[in-house]
Amino acid sequence: MSSPDEELLVPGFASDGRDGYTDHTAGRPWELQNWLYRFDPDDDSRGWQWWDVTKVGPSRVHVWVDSWGESFFGCQDLLWAAHTSGAARVAGPTVQPSAAWAAETVDGIDAP
């Protein structure tokens, strides 16, 4: 059981992310259990794997994942993670060659 006060314990960025994800999915977000299942290390149905995050501006990042060469892959779990971690806006996904990632980490803002 939950109380109305529990809503006050949710950080603002998380509730904003929940709302952003709900808007992004046209009001049809995944149930929590479905989302958690997709992050199970033994789940081989996920079509992507974490790769990197690069900073490309003062309040903008690119999230890089490996889709094993597939041009289309399920990413609702990834979108939910981006929104609930505080993303104000999420675009994509778009398939990019690894050279695009390499250019950002060597020549871009994220370079040491």
C-alpha cells in the first residue's frame, strides 16, 4: 500500500522523466516489471548493449549503444532509462557508424 506522501519522496527529475516517457510513448509506457526484465543480464532478447556516453554540449549528451549491426532494434527500455535519469528531451535512436563515436571521443567536447 502507498500513501499520498510517497509521491513527495520521488525526486523531481524522476517524476519529470516519468511524464516525459509517458508523453513519448503516447500514454502507453511499459509496466515496471517489463522494464526491469529487459535489464536482466541473462535476457538475450534486448537488441542493444551499453557502449558509451559523450558530452556534446553544456546540457546535451549522446548515449551510444551497440546494436550488433542491426539497423532497427527495440529501445523502449533504453528510452525509459534516459527519461527517468533526468533527460528533458530524447531524440532517436539513430544508427551511426562507430567512426561518429570515435570522432566525438577524440576530437569532440568529450575528449580529455
